[in-house]
Amino acid sequence: MTGTWTPRERALAALRRELPDRVPKFADFSPAAYDVFVQETGVDLPPKSPWSVWTGRPTITFEQEIGVSDPAEYFQYDVRIVEFGETQVGYDFSEWLPHDLPPERTRVDEWGIAQVRGVGGGADYFVRPLASAQSLDDIERFPFPDVTAEYRRMIARERIKQVQAKGYAAMSWQPFVGGTIFETAWRLRGLDTFLMDLAINQEFAACLLDKITELSIANARFLAECGVDILLTGDDVGMQDRLMISPAMWRKWLKPRYADLIARVKAINPSGLVFHHSDGYIEPLIPEFIEIGVDILNPIQPECMDPVKIKQQFGDRLAFWGTIGTQTTFPYATPAEIKMLVKERIETVGKGGGLLIAPTHKLQADVPWENIVAFFEAVEEYGTY
């Protein structure tokens, strides 16, 4: 291609392992990092909903998503996230949660997961609505949220069109707990309990995963029909130096479900890209991610895997999103070190295309503002092909 590239053209070329004009970029801000952004740039905070006041997370309207108050606009990201509308249903989880949760410190989301704020410096904790479920009938009776409702979808449909019309690549996921299958299941059930289900309560585990997968496929198909550029999928199955579950268990429980989802999506929109996220060490599973149709792997956490090695082994079949560590690099490096690392990643992982450079997770409060600025300056300085 010659001439001026739009952000969408740039991002999609890179993620299709082609050579764009320059390396595309992205970053995700935690609420605390967003507050720093506001302080440093002087933009106004958007209006807050009751839940965003409770958590500190700003509620950003679509106009603000693509306006000057958004880090995506300020730093000129090439990809914009599109979300579904929020539920308008009031769910009754009284049967599924303890009755003694402190109301002034408890927030229950649409999945019935209760987050209880700590006191006196104590950490928040979660209460799982299916923790005590015993039977398949419990799963059938559970009030799963209306994540496939048309009134929620119509917002995503319109936003995808608007984002693409403005020249950005549109990326979206199903409105699940983290947009996941495995994580949604264990967040409903509790991690220890659900891992035990996978081993000794398999009929229950299969029923719960099938229910979540059914909802996930329905919305993934919808997004494909809308022409979304990038479908976000993912489940954290990696720890710092090993897998959270064995490869055999991943193949049994998650691989066929994601293979089915991806096949259905690509049958509708062959040009759409599938993004798959897992933190941690996941190297043994990468060939199988490729096998089931994953196009983009995120975040390639450098504390757990060598991004250059991963590029050399799999860069002819996968694109990569991330590679700049938020666990060690962003909080502790100097701005000069950040810039040199960005340069090195572009020269190696970005060689020949196939890289959207980004932090490997949300930027947190311990990341100096100077390091955030250094990251974006370095992409501008070293990112031209």
C-alpha cells in the first residue's frame, strides 16, 4: 500500500503479519492510572455511575471513548474497544448468596458475583454464587444474565460502525466475566472448587462450561455478523513458570470449545481476526492455539516467556500483541530503559510485521507517568518501517 495509512489499515496489516507503515500501539489504563492520566493531561473526568464511584473506574460514554478525554485518543491508539450495553435487568441472587454480606460494602454484578470491600486496609474479597451448587438442576435454575439481549447488542453494532467509519480497527468481546469461558466458570464457582470439578465432578463441570460456551458462541457469531475487525477471546491458564492446568486438561475442557467458537466465527467473517489472551507461561499450548485458528496471541509476558524466541518459533503463523512487561519493566525501569526496550522489541518481534506493541496488562498506579510517556514516544521514534 502507498499513501497515508489509516489506523485501522495499519493495525490490521500488522496483525495479518504484513508490513504496515509503522508499528501499531495500544495501552490499557487501570482506574488508578487513569487518574494519573487526568492529573497529568488536565482533561476532565467523565461522569460517574454509582458503580464507578464505588470502584473509582470512570464511566466513559462512546463520545468520550473517541474524544479528547480518552487515553486512546490522546495517545492515538490504532484499535478501539467496543463494548456491549449494560444490563437493564435487576437480578435476584438471594438464593445464591449469603444473607449476612454487609450491604454498604458489597457490590453484586450481573453474574451474582459479590465483591466485598475490605475494611481497615483489608483486601476486597469475592463471594461466588455457585460455590455451594450441587446438581445440574442448580445450573439450569441459575439466573444467567441477559448477555445476548438485543438491546445490549444494538449498542455494540452501532459502535463498531462508528469506530470503523472514523478509521480505527474495532475490537470487541462478549460481555462476560473477563470475556472468558474457563474464568467465567471458576469465578462463578470458586477456583479451587471448579478445579476439583474438572477432576472429580466432571458432569457438573461440563454442564457449566457448556452453558457459558453457548452464550459465548452466540455473541461471537453476532460480532462476526457485525464485521468486527478483532474478536477478543481468552482465558488465563498460565502461571509464572508453568501452566495452571495440564495440557491434557486444557485439551479436554477448553480446546474443543474454543475450536468450535472460532470455526463458527470464521465461517461468518473469514477476514476477521481472533485475539486470544492468557497471562503467564503458556508456551506448550501455542501450537494448538494456532491449530484452532487463533490469529493474535496476547500478551507474551516477558517475565514468563521470551518474546524473541516466541517470534522466531511462531511468527510465521501468529501475530503478537503486547511484549512490554507491566510486572517488572513499566514500574521499575527508567524512561531511557523503556525506550531502549521498545526499540529492541520493534527490531526483533516487530521484524517484518506481526506486532502490535503494548503493555502486557493494565497500567497500574505504580507506573511513573514518565514511563508511560516514554513508551509512546519510543513507538513514534522507532516504530517506522
